[in-house]
Amino acid sequence: MFSPRDTPADLTAPLDDESFYAGDPFPHFARLRSKAPVAWNAARGYWALSRHAEVLEVSRDPATFCSGKGILTMEIGVEYPFPPTMMHTDPPAHTRYRKLVQPGFAPSVIRALERSLRGRVAKLLDDIPTGEAIDFTKEVAVPIPLMVISDLLGLTDVDYHRFFMWSEAAIPGASDMTWEESQRWQADMRDTLLAFTLSRRGKQGDDVTTVLANSVVDGERLSDDEILMFQNQLLVAGNETTRNMMSGGMWALATTPAEWRRLVENRALLPMAVEEWLRWTSPVIAFMRTATRDAKVGGVAIAKGEPLLLLYASANRDESAFGPTAARFDVARDPNPHVAFGYGQHFCLGAALARLEGRVLLEELLQRFDKVEPGGALVRTRSSVIAGITRAPLVFRRKA
């Protein structure tokens, strides 16, 4: 046996290889959970936590394990003049920001979105041809969350391709664009959203942008940087994650026809099926925290200043949390204590919205189609952050 700080490089090196995430990382995650659940990556200088228990342990204690030093391994040692997202903040700043934007995700707001969302989903699905392969990602999963997020932001005149490119540019490894192209798209996003925000100053409205543009915190308006931080997080977090939950979830159903049949026969399983989509796809692969003081995680000594990578995707297949069927897709799984939305202080603000989008999509699909099956090969991105899917060819067969 080896000590956690002497973890063999072959156990941690794949985590830093982009091609690892374009394939099937789960067998290796299982090795990590078995051999080194708290593993030291000597080459990059961080701890990798692969079990459900340790991910929860760190997530519960933001005072000891902070987000302000970065949430991605590429941010180790990087100092930001201003937090790029709310996810990069800690209490009390995080508490203040969250309280400010929370009304935009109140249950009443989410419920009010369902009617328009259902209409848009229905229109998309009515155009799906039967009996021939379509790219579900491009035709369905990409447009749905973009439409919803644009509504939340109050952007009514939207070029969705441009919106999509903004989001892709913000996620490392999500696309093949060069660094220069990514910077241009991000600059275009900042300039456009800032101009829109300034146009909403002094105006009335319940969209998130108008609320943020006119909010006063501790006697001061939010700065332009703070507003852009919120908008960037809403755009990227609300779009990329939900899109890949839908693509990955439908691929799971297409490749396990017995599970699709269970939904056809019993619609009461739909809420549980959406939770299983979230667990199975784990749209956010991992985020990082940094120890603010000497501590222990899973009985392992962690030194002050050392980063810890929380592998949500691995935690969501942990046999100790999900039992002997952890590696099986099960639309009736209950209980389902997944960490797809994170846990604790940084639990995803848009969780109810993602659940709504998943449920409405499944309900509308089941009204139209008897069967779904693969229509080609699934193509994943090389991102170590988002479990991205660039192509999900599916064949749907309509009800008689």
C-alpha cells in the first residue's frame, strides 16, 4: 500500500489529460475510489477526492475549504482582480450576492416559466422527423436552455447562435475554438451584456438584468463587473449544464430501452428519472476548493493552501452512496443523493429550473414517441469541467 501523498502518478495523471474526458472516465474513477479516494496529484499539486463522503465533507465547510482561490485546477496560483463568477466567492460576499439574485429563481418565477417553455419544447419536437437520425444535441438540447436563460435575463431579441458561442467560449475544452477566438467571443459577450444592462438602468421589469441594474446593496449600486459576473454565470451555468443533462440523459434512455419503456408505462417515474439524468450525466465534472487552514479529509492530512478537486462525476457513481447498482442507469432510483448540483453553500441556484426543463422535455417526448434508439456514435468534448456532448444522434419512432 501507499500513503495518500504518495499516490502513484498513473492514478492521477488521467485527470489532467483532455482526451480522458472525451472517452469513458468512469472505470478509472472507480479505481480511484477503490485505491486512493483522497489522492495527491504531485504533478499538478492538488488533492483529488473521488468518493461521495469526502465530496460532501468538504462542501459542508466553506470556512475551511474556500472557493475564492479558484474553482478550476487551471486557476491554481491565479489571482483575479474581481471574481469571474459567484462560484468564486465565499461568505459573507457569496451570501450577499446569492440573496440578491435569489428572487429571480423563486418558486413562483420558475412555475411561471413552464407554459412558455412547454410551448417552445412542443414546437421543437413537432419538427422532429420519425424513423431517421437527428442530432438531438443540436436540434433540441442546445436551443431549449438558451431560450429559457434569455427570458430570465430579459434578452428578447436574441441571435441564438451568438448566444451559444458566448457560452462555448467560456468553458475550457467545450469547443475547438482557439484561445484568440474564445477571447473575442467573451469580449463580445461582455460588451453586449454591459450595454444591455446600462439600457435597463432606471427602468421597470422583473427580469434578472433589470433587477441587477437597479439593485442597491449596502447603499451602493452593483458595479458593472458585479453585474457581468452574474450574467456570465447565468448564461454559462444555466445553458451548458442543462444542455448536456438533456443530451446525456436521452442517450442513456436510448441505450437502455427497458428504462424508456418504464417511463412510457408509468409517468409517475418522471421526477425520479430527471434526478437520475442528473446523477448519470453529472454535467459538472468537478470543481476545486482550497484549504484555508490545516485540516483532515477522510482521515487524510491536508495542509493550508492545498487545493482539493471535488470529482462530482465520480461521487455520483460511488457504490458506498448508491449501492451495488451505482453503475446502472435506473429511472426509478430512490433515494438518489446525487451531487450534480453541488452541495452546501454553493448548491446550484438554478436547480429547480434545470429540473423543470428536464421534466417538461420528457413529458413532451413521451406524448409523441414510443421508442428512441441510437442513430450513430455519441461525441463528447474534451472538457475537464463540463461533461459536454457535441453530438447525440438519436432516432425517434412516433406513436401510431
